[in-house]
Amino acid sequence: MIYADNAATTKMSKDAIETMVSVMNETFGNPSSLYEVGQRAKEVLEQARKDVAEAIGAQPQEIIFTSGGSEADNQAIITGARLGALKGKKHIISSAFEHHAVLHTLKKLEKEGYEVTLLPVHEDGLIRPEELEAAIREDTCLVTIMYANNEIGTIQPIREIGEICRKHQVLFHTDAVQAIGHIPVNVVADQIDMLSSSAHKYHGPKGVGFLYAKKGIRLTNLIEGGAQERGKRAGTENVPGIAAMATAVKEAVASIDKNAKNLIQKRDRLIAGLKEIPHSALNGDASKRLPSNVNFCFEGIEGESLLLLLDDKGICASSGSACTSGSLDPSHVLLAIGRVHDVAHGSLRLSLGEDVTDEEVDYMIKSVKEVVEYLRSFSPIWRDLVAGKKQFIL
Amino acid sequence: MALYSEKVMDHFRNPRNVGVIEDADGVGEVGNAKCGDIMKMYLKIEDEVIKDVKFETFGCGSAIASSSMATEMIKGQPVSEAMKLTNKAVAEALDGLPDYKMHCSVLAEEAIKSALEDYEKRKQQN
Ligand SMILES: Cc1ncc(COP(=O)(O)O)c(C=O)c1O
Ligand SMILES: [Zn+2]
């Protein structure tokens, strides 16, 4: 089996599993308890906080642990909104292709009377910093732009965005769920005020993540209860999960250079191979993208049937097709970069694992070619395109 | 648990009656405006009986499987019977489809109805 859906989730690393099991076995106490086994759990927790902070250039007291990326996104955005409201500022800027954890939170705020501007994402899968700057108003309280997109892997000009936000004294949050552990991220250099991360995207466990909030930002609680996480996130801490996340993030960040070098070569080999398929197109900029991400549209076919047939060939992938979404609409990300409905319907994302080989890449190219050709052989759209009754878009 | 039943996967992997009938007596093409799946049916009819049927589909697993199953269900049937085919019957013959995939089996019913209407229209013109 070739697992090429690492943007959906990753396999836990050996070391992360070992950490998790050892904490479950040996440090099972409640970090809030005063006796030895509780205090040792507390130590594990605080060591994890240090490790996680170091991975992004933050201070330990700037990290709070959450149940994952979604919770961190929700808390950061609600925080930005509430802090803004205190000053009478209720305008938020984001982008059209954010994760739903961001977009749905913004929708909720709109219902409460906030105004949201979604910046357009250009055909290359990037926003334009000058368009961001132009969108900032007197009453803008928050900018939330993702570090790297989960579907098409494009990496936003985060440092420029951070600089613009600092200049205009607007809080800047970034959903870095796809970036952490894959490309270098430094909250100081990038001038990031809040950042979300999720462990299962870098070989840590599911259901654990963290929120970085720069010193001085008063977080709004989503969960009320005990005084854990400096009173900002109640609930007995998921100590084994948090410790495993720390192991995973250290490992991933330490290997970024080595992994990226290998992955970029594999990614570009895969892109070159898939480009040979007629009437196909890469989604998103070819170089400003995550080292592991390949995302294509193939005209005349539908993505779910492509995935099912790739699954038969032992390849795990994903698609932005309307038929895989359950909502009948194709991916909002592909629509945001200007792909029309029919074309977005035939999309494929392959997100590579660090251990992928050239042979596997070649097998994926061969398999995708075969399946696309087969599905086109009985596609009425493809027939019309070839017959000239319809114009090719790609 | 798999997304689809064994039957769906069988019809998806080995679709029956795929292709085109050049001298068809009735052709119908329908699309789902929302999800974007498109289905095209070709019918060869003699003495009000469906002698042959072929389909082409641009769509997901359940769209392809329900096209295939629907063609099997009407092949050799009188036109009057084929008119009665429902998406529910197609879905049942496939041992069920996930709820959010039911609209794909509707396409099969609609494509057949549309091809039969085309046949009736051509008959009247002759
Ligand atoms: C960009 C992005 N943001 C947020 C999330 C949500 O993270 P989690 O699944 O940990 O809640 C994901 C992952 O699905 C993601 O890719
Ligand atoms: Zn469908």
C-alpha cells in the first residue's frame, strides 16, 4: 500500500508511540495532584510545553494545549474577535480558502454582527499582501490567514503578512496545521500573534494540538471548568497525547531540511509525470508549495471514481470532488483559485510521506494515467470535448 | 465498513453495458446540476422491447454502479416496463447506497426516462 494522504493525517512515529505508551504506563497521574505521580505528570506536561514552544521559536508560557487544530483555530479567532469588540473593532480579514474550522467560526461571528472580508486567492493559490493591506480598516481587529493550504499545499507570504499586521497593529493569527513540522516556522521572525497546530499532521496522535498566543494576549475560553492551562482551557490534560506531540514535533522539525530535500525531488518527479496526462493541470504554484503536496485536476473525469480505482491499486489519496464532499459542492479551495465546477470535480490530491521512493512515485504516475484514461473512455463529457462539442478548459 | 456494498463495487469495477450505440433509437443525457455528475443512455428498441442499452457516465462510484445496474434491469424489458424503473429499485438492487449518494441513482432513472422520451418523440416524427 502507498499511503499518499498525509495531509489528511499521518501515521504516528515510533518514538511518538513509545512516548505515549510510556507516559500512559508510568506517568498516569493527574498533573494537578500534589503527590509524586501527579507531579511527575506535571513535569512531563511542562517539558512538552518547552519542546513545543522551542519548535516554533515561542516561549513555553505562550503555548496552551488543545484537542487539535480545530479547537485552536476556534479559540484564536474568538479571542481576536472579543478583544476587538472591547475596542469597538469588529472587522476581520481572512481568505476564501481557509479550513472550515476558520471559515465556519467566521460565519458564526458574522451572525453576531462582525464583518468579515475574505481576500481572493489568486490562480496560483496565493493571496496578495498588497490586497491584504488595502483591506485593513480602522475597525479591523484580526487577520487570519493560513500558513499553508491543506488541499493544494500553497505556502502564503506569511512574513509579509505578519509585517503588514504589525505595522497596522492588527492581531495576526495563522492556521499552521499543515506547515508545522514540514517547513520552518518561527513566530518571532514571522511576527505571528497566534498560531494553530495539530499533532496528527506530523506523526503525532490525533485529538491533540496547541495554540500559540503571544505574551500579553488575553485568550477567551471556549471550555470553562478547572484552572488547567493557566485557566484558559479547562479539563484534565491529555498528558500522553501532549507528550507524544512534543516528541513528534521535535522529530519533525529536526528533520525538515533532510525530508524537504527528498520530498521536493519526489514531488516534482510526480508532478512532471502527471503533467504528461493531456488536459490536466497542477493546482497551485509549482514551487511555493509544501514539499509533500501534489494536487491536479483532470478534465472529463470525476474524483471519487478515480480514488476508488486508485484504492484498488493500493494507493490512498483524496479528492475535492463534489461527490466526495457529502455536500454536493466541489472543494471551496479549488473554486477559490478559479477552477470551474466540472474541472474541480476531477481533482486528485497526493500528499506524500517522507519515506516515499522513486519506484512508488513512478507507480503512482502509471496508475493515475491508467485510471484517468479508463474513466475518460466512457465519460460523456470527455466524448463531447474530444468531438469538439465542448471547449477544453485545461 | 466499506463505503459501498459489494454489489456497488462489483458494478463499479466491472460496469455492464458501457459504451455507445451509434444507431440508437433513443438517447438521453441528464446531469445533476448540483454535484455535476452526468449520465448518457443509448437505447436500441425493436417491437417496443429494449433490445440493447449502453451508457456513458461522468461521475462517482455510485453514479457508475447505478448506471450499470439500471441498464441490466431494463435490458430485454418492454418499453412500458422500463418506464416504471425507479431510483429506489436501482438502489435496492445494489444492496443500498449511502443516503447522501441517493441522488446519483436518481440520475440513472432520469437518464432512462429521457432516452425513452426521445424514442417516443422520434416515433411520432416518423
Ligand atoms: C489547515 C487545517 N486546519 C485545521 C485542521 C483541523 O485540525 P484537527 O483535525 O486537528 O482539528 C486541519 C486538518 O484537518 C487542517 O488541515
Ligand atoms: Zn455522484
